[in-house]
Amino acid sequence: MWLAMAALVLWLGGYSVLCAVKPFGPCRRCKGTGEIERFRKTRTCPRCRGRKLRLRLGRRAHNAWRRTYDDGTR
């Protein structure tokens, strides 16, 4: 049980460091290429709009928390 909790804490700590150092990750839909193939034609990825990167989930949650905290303390 302790081993599982320690592994979870280490994983969360590593993910939070990753979100702080590299807030953007490759798009999951186009795998970082910026293009997808639809109906045998190459098109711009609608999820990342061709930018190849998306904001990570942890960084998005952190930004929302900071925005809420800043609005509440002013």
C-alpha cells in the first residue's frame, strides 16, 4: 500500500515538474505533425489548428486555479 502511494506521489510530482518546464505537449490527434488525413486529403488538424502543440491538462488546471485565486484575492 505504501509503495503504491509513494509511486503516485512521485508520478504526480514528476508530472507537475513537466507541466512547469514544458507546458505544451504534442497534439494527440495529429501526433505533432499539424496535419491529418481525412477522405484521402491532407488537412490542417482541427484540434491544434496546425500549431502542432497543445497545452497540457495539468498546466490548464494550474492556469484555471491561478486565475480563480487571483480573481478572489483582489
